[in-house]
Amino acid sequence: MTRRALTVLAGIVALVANNVTAGAQEVLLSPTENYYEFLALNGSLERPYLNYRTLSDSDWDTSNLSGDPWSANAVGGKRNLSDNFSFRVYGPELFTSFNSAAPYGQNDGALWQGRGFNASLTAGARGELTFGDARVELTFKPMAYGSQNLAFELVPPAYSDIESGGIYAGKASEYGYFGIKYIDAPQRFGDDPFGGFSWGDSEIRFSWKTLTAGFGTQSIWLGPAKINPILMSNNAPPFPKADIGVRKTELTLPWLGWDLGYVEGRLVAGYLSESEWFDSDESNDHNLLSLLTLAYSPSILPELTLFANRVYLSKFDGSGFPAIGSLFFVNLEGGGAQDAWDQRASIGFDFLVPAGGIEVYGEAGINDYGPSTLGYIRYPFHSMVYAAGISKGFMLPLGIPSEVFFECSNLELSQDFQFQWPTTFYAHHQMKTGYTNQGQWLGAGNGTGGNSQYLGIRGWHTRGTFTVYVLRTNIDNDYIYAKSINTLNPANDLDSAITDFRATITPGAVTTWYIYSNIQITIEFALVFEHNPTYEGLSWRKTEIRSNPRCALALKWEQ
């Protein structure tokens, strides 16, 4: 390389290094995004979204931030190459985990953390070209992943080689889900180690002021839940989608100039895929996901956000596309008139009071179609599930800013189904693969039919963060409840079912350190105690326990 070329290269490097601007889009649930969320809790930052969040929408303005715990570290940012062009580099980031006895892990995108060694590698970049109030955004952030996928004891799958001409043979009949049909959620992804490639958080987007439209595969997170959102999370592999809508926008009344607060809305159409381990019927390999989400924060109470979400699953063909338009209409008296489409909806609130360093949130969801207005008057909890949580900031000794947060969720079937038929929140008889993409849950990572309670304490210091937590989860109680439906049938054996509930309790700790100003290392240790891992209880006072010590390590170059 010539001396002139070296001089030009050095100039570019210097230009990049000296033109880091405040604010940048952050990866969902990353240490950096969690850090910004904490600063929003104590009032140092304002959230850039109300309810709908992707990497592109998690765009934090840190221009007025100073004196914060991580001020000496490189926590990412846009770099300006000219007045109208900026870019951001992501990673590279390596994540590894080891599960000693059984699969464990969630909210990890395309990665499935099976028994044994698991790893993912992601890196990428983002560029923005602006023209006045308009801008074009291009993000390329793919992921490569792999799992050792060692054997462990499975719950007998709910499928038979004989059913439907043997389409589940060698697939769901051996590795498939054990609960309500039909769900494409393999307990194990075959017998061999496997890996793959995902486009990850990649997309192209055009925005004018707060109006935005894009196409890509960025994961969507809906609602304020921090662990198990009801409808959309980054638990499943990301899928191709197109969206159009309005980002968080200040709403004013024309001519009068009255401040009405903030509004946000997005319409999404996505392309879901079946895993390789469900069936050999090609006609149900792909589904259309249609999503409409709206959120509002009133000016008279700006700490409060109200939101509503609605999701359809339908066939990815002409019969399923009308579901997109149906998102805008509500028919409480329609019963199951559109039962060929699988519907879920949720409403909720988020109340964030930075002056008190406290946040309280709640979300309630329903599955499928309601039993009419009169039906809801008689029993308003039909198919209802919920998630709720609270966070509170405080100061640990030695002046360490911290927060304690608790979240609980319940996805169990409502009691009126005891008079009808077995069911569960993420399944539907018309959509054979359930509420999944490539074999993983689209919503709460702990899966269908269960409940969870999470308690954690997190502290922030100048070189990183640390968290200690305990998580208790029931794995699909609907699998147990199904045994009690139609109990007038004497053939039902319920003598031991009451002791068969499957549960995990997981104490753990995770810490992130800046070993250099721009290199993060994250270490996690957890002890997963799984009670009745195959739903075979011993007695009230005795239970089979599968111990699964788990560790994880991540390295990230923060730029």
C-alpha cells in the first residue's frame, strides 16, 4: 500500500473516530438498551417509543446525557461521514452457552439453546442517508448460529405416525410438542448437531419525519413486559415482514395548537415458516402474520401509555390476505365467523414516573373470537391471559444506582374451557403450526399454557452492570388441565395428575463488564431445577428433579 493510500485511510479513520454523534438504534434486550431503559426509569433519558419496538425504533437521543455511570465507555453511536450521511457498526458479537442436562434459554432470535454447547455470531452495520425531513435507512446485521443438540428425555409427543397418513413420521411423532395439537414447537430439533444462517436484524426503511415504511427481518417487541410479552418478542427466529406506520409522534390539534400527547401506530404483514421437524405436508409450510398496533400517551398524564395490539395468523395465499383489512374492524357479535383465521389481541398500560423512579405495567390478552357481548357479561375472562410487572430504582451502598423489578405472566386456559374442549393460548385447530416461527414461540419465550414469576435486582457501575435473579415457571399447565375436561368419563385417570405439574425454579446471576472502553464481556451462571420434567409426579412431598447447571459467555466489540 502506498504512502498516499495510507494517508487517506488514516484520514478516514480519524474522521470516523471524531464524529460520533449522540444517539443510535440499539439491539433489543442488549446490555446497552437495558442501560438506556434504566436511565429512562430515573429520568435521564426519554424513551423513543411507546409500545412498538425494533432495533430501528429503539433510537435513543443521548445528546443531553452527562455524568451517567457509563459515560467513560463506548456505548455505541452514529458516525457522520458528511452532513447527510451517517453510519453505525454493530459488533461483532459472539454468544455461547452450555446447558448440562436439557434445553434452556429464550429471547435469543434464531438461536435455539439445546442441551450441550450453543453459539451465535452476529455483526453488521447501518447507514442513514438524509434529504431534509426524509431519510433512507439500511441495516445489515445477520446471524450465524449452531447447537450441539445433545439427547435428553422427552415428554411423549402428541402425534402418531398413523395419523393423517403418517405426515408426522420421523418428525413431530418423534420430536414434536407434547401438548395441544397443533403446534410446531419441537422438544428437540432432530438427533444431530445443527446450525444455520439468519438475516437477523436486517432491513431497508424509508422515513419522512415520523412516518415510516420498511421491509426486512428485524424482531418486534410489543408492550412493556421485560421477560415474557404476550404477543411479540425476539424469542423466535426473525421473519420477513413489511410495515408502515407512525413512530412516536407529538399530536396537536390543528389551528388551535392544543397538545394532545403522543401517538404511535404500525401495520405489519409477515411471512412465517414451519420448522423441519413438524410434518411432511407442504401445504401448511408458510403462514401470513398480520399485525396492527396502536398506542397513546395523553398530555394531561404523560407518564401513562395506553396500547392495543391485534394479530392474525392466516394462510399465505389469497384466502388469508383479507385478514390484513380485517384488523381494522371489531365484531363482538361475530362469534367464529372468521374462524379460519387465528386471532389474538391485547390491551394494556405502562405507567412510568421518572420523578419517583418507578414503573408499573400490565397487559391482558385474548385468543380467537369472543362469545358475544352477553357472553362477556356472563364470563369476562374467556381465553384471557395476562402479564404484569413493576420496577423501582434505588441506590445500593457505595453509591451504585440500581433497580429491582418483578414480572409475572399467566398464559393458562380460562376455566370455562372445562365445559368445552382442551385448548391453549398459542394453538388453533385451523392453523396447524400454532403461534410459532420455525419451531419457536413468537410471543412469550416460556411458551404456551404456563405461568412465570421473575424477581431481579440490577446495579450499574462505571465498568458495567450486574444482576441477580430468581425465575419460577410452570411449563404448559394446559397439558395437565386437558386431563380433567369431560371428567364425567370414568376412563379418565386423574388419581396422580394433581402431582404431575411441571415447574422450573432458576436462581442465577449475570454480569457485563467493559474490559476495555469498547469491549464488553458478559458472563451468566444459573442453576435450573426442573421438577417433574416429563409430567410424572411421585407424590405431594416428593418430586423428580432434573438439575441443569447452565453457563453463558458473550463477547462484544461496542462501536
